[in-house]
Amino acid sequence: MSRPRRPLNLSLYLVTSSNLLPRNTTLAKHVEAAIRGGVSIVQLREKNLDTGPFVKLAKEVHGVTKKYRIPLLINDRIDVALAVGCEGVHIGQSDLDYATTRTLLGPSAYIGISATNATEAVKALDDISSVYSDPGTTYLGLGPVYATATKQDHKPPLGPEGIREILQSLSRHKHRLSGTSAGRPLPDTQFVAIGGINKENLYNVLYMSEPNPEFKEQQQKSACPWISQLGGVAVVSAIMASPTPEITSRELRNQINTTFNPTTSHPILSEEHIPQSACDLIRSIPTHTPLVHHITNSVVKDFSANVTLAIGASPIMSENLMELKDLAAITSGFVLNMGTSLPEFELVAAKAIVENNRKGNPIVFDPVGAGATKWRRELSHRLVEVGYFDVIKGNRGEILTIAGTENIVMRGVDDASVDGEMSSHDLARVVRDLALRENNTIVMTGESDIISNGMSTYVIHNGHPWQARVTGTGCSLGSVLAAALSVTPKIGPVACSTDTKLSAVISGMLLYNIAAERAAKRAQGPASWKVAFLDCLAQIVEAGFLPQEARIEKLSLV
């Protein structure tokens, strides 16, 4: 085997399948175009070729990859890899074992191993650690993430959450290995996700597979604080079937680079400092004048637009499928409200989620009435699977529906009744656990509002009963949260670190609810309160609020 010349880069991993090629091209030409677009490693997977044709094709493709100094790996066939002299192989669970493969290819060859569950991944890591190899020459391929037609005999899809569970299991196993390695260096194995990955679900895969904040904190406090994370994604049909592989690869690589660009974590401030931090963020909204795109309930568009304007942001309301891509390119945040959900809503919503994820715009999802009907319940779950939401905001019934809690009965968009009483701490645990599951921030509104990013959970006791007596006050809260997220530093689909997003959400909640309280002191009823509320929002954005007005409590949950 030829010796690798540089560290393994798994960021955009192309797995070939000649039967997917468009007409009037060759595999070598297609691979070369993909490499020009940003592919960092190529695996030749051609299950239907005999040895002679396979070697011939591999030599042709290797000529291309060598030109760009990109590693070429052969799927399964060690004999072909040796005949070609390429950089390595990828082996499955039923192929030749790792130790024998390493002996045949030598310590400098790249070797990848497929793993479809945590048990297989842990065993593969043990196998790798038992045999010497040069640093940076091993990786595990984890999947399938989604169902795929390119491999008919694949195991059940794991989803991004399944990839996260494997990565967390590997992190814990590395901790155990550190105490039993008898002086051997721990493997610096990398990890790549594979299976049904494309431009539409890429952000979801990369961000939802991240070990959650609670796990990271536990690992960092341990004696061996390794945290296993994806080093990239493997793509098959999205590139191989594309008539423009260079453009497709460049788009994928741009998404990956944006997501993998490191962010700076800003720890959440202590309770006594939150009011000042919130006022600073609130006052910055008019300075930036973020443009917030709304796909929202037709009943509340006017009020949501006025709320957005009152806080110094700029609203745009559009459900036009043909302009969603252009809008995502010019807006700073996106509110998706499920209130008026006609049959065509899902197509528009899914397209908007994908386009805003691609541009890194923070998304606030309001699953209005999610538990009211079977259709809404199923739609809300499908939308959560489409892409990444920075914030999911809803009343008790809506959040419990997203969390999958059974026995929920909703009256239209009103709050739910639940079989069996749930204490405030029980509800807070649901919010926390959902935030951990979704790797985002969850807001459950009610008499007191519960906010959590999975690591920190807060209750805000501000607000006024008249908020529940004016149409649109729940929906337009999403406009304020999107604006607050829009003025924080953003990289990729992660508007900022999870701590900073939580700070932004708390800031928006305090602005909204303190304005509601102030307005109630001026008003005589819900109608006059609505007008005063807009005035109070504008006044707080300009001058801030008093620290003693913020009634916020940090919860300790077990």
C-alpha cells in the first residue's frame, strides 16, 4: 500500500455506485468533478464487478484521486486494493477481520470499519486498539442514518439520534480503555455517518448527532474527557446521481464547513446578571433591524407583524414556495407557525426549513394545536424530522405532543388536559429531556414559562392573564424570539452556542412578559391592553427594564 501523505479528512466522503451515473459520463470524470467541488476522500464500491474489471476501474479512478492528493479506498476487496496500490480499504462486519486486514496492508494504510450499532462500534474500537497503526489511519462508518436504496440489505435506519447514542457510547468506552490500555496509546479513530444523507437532511445529521450538552459536561468532568464526534458524512446518491457533481459537492461542502466551524461558548449568566444581559441584547435589536420571515397563522399575521416592528425588527410574511430560497438568503431569522395548516402547508414548511438551515438562520417552530387532531400530531412530528429547529415553543399540550407524551387532549389551539396530574417539576423534566433529545432550546408557555437547553432549566414567572385573552399573543412571541436569536453571533444551523441561544430566548421572554405586565397597569381590559402592549414593547427595547422586574428562577432537576 502507498503511504498516506496527510491526515485523513472525512468531511465529505464520496462512496461510488456506477449504476447511479447520469448518461454521457464515466465514473472517473464524475469522481473528478466531485473532487473539484470539495470531496475529501473516495471509496470505490462496485459490488457487481469481477476482479479484472474492478482492478481496471480502480486504477483509472486512482489516477484521478492521486492527481488531487485525495485518498482512494476500496470497499471490501483487499486484493483489489493491493493490486491497485491505493491508500486503503473499508471493511464491513462480515468481511475480513481488522487485525488480518491491518497485517496485510501495513500500519500506514487507511482502514474503515462499518458499525450499525453501539456494540459493533465498541468492538471495532477494541480491535483497532489491539493492533498498532499509524496515527490518523482508522475510522468507523456509522449508519445507516436513513433508509437508502443504494444498499438493499442495510440494517434498520438509526436516525441522527441513533448516531448520537453510538458516539456517546464510544466516548464512555474510551474512558474505560484509558484505564486498561497498559501503556498503549488510545486509538485516534474518526467517525463518519452514512446512509441516505443529502443536502436536505445534512444539517439535521450533523447537529442532531452531536453529543448533548449534559453528556459533554459529564465527560469534561471525568478523568478521561474524550468526546467522540462526527468527522464528516459519507454521501452516495446525492452526488453520484447528480448531473452536476461539482456543484452538488460544493454545496454540500459549504454546508459542512459552516457547521464544523467552531463556535465560542458563552456560559449562561447567573440569575442576578440575566436582567442586564437581557437588556443589552434587547437594545441591540433596533441597531441590527433583523428581517424575520414568518410562515404563520393567518389569524395573527397583523399582530405578529406589529410586534416585530415594535421591537425594532422587520417582518415579512410569505408562504410562496417559489421565493423561499431567496427569502432565506436575505432574512436573519425564521418563524414557522403551524396554526393555519392546509394540506399544502407541509411542502412549503419543509422547503422553508431546509433553505433556512442551509443559510444558518435561526428557526423558531411553534407547533400550534399539535395535539388537537391526528393530522396535526403527525405533521408536527414529520416537521421535526425535516431539519433543525433552534427553538421549539408551545403551550403544555403542544410540547407534550412533540415530546411523545401519551393521553393528551387539546381543544383546538388551547392548552391540553393530560390523564394524570403533572407537577411543575414533572413538566420541567419533560422540557429538559426534549431539549436534550433535540439538541436545542424548548419553551413551554403557561402561567409560568419553562425554558431549557437540556443543561440549564429556568422558569419565568412574569406575564399577565390578559395575554391569554387576546388572539395572537402566543404566536407573536415567536417573532420576538426569532429577532432575539437573529442578533446573536451565528455560524451554520447553530445560531450560536447552546448557552448563548438560551440567553437570547430568556431575553426575548423577559421582554415580552414584562411588557405584558406593564401594559396591564395602563389598560382597562384586553382591547386597551393590546394597544398598550405594543407601546410597552417599544419602550423596553429603547430603555430596558428594571432588574427587579425580572422574576426568573433556575431549577435544579434530577
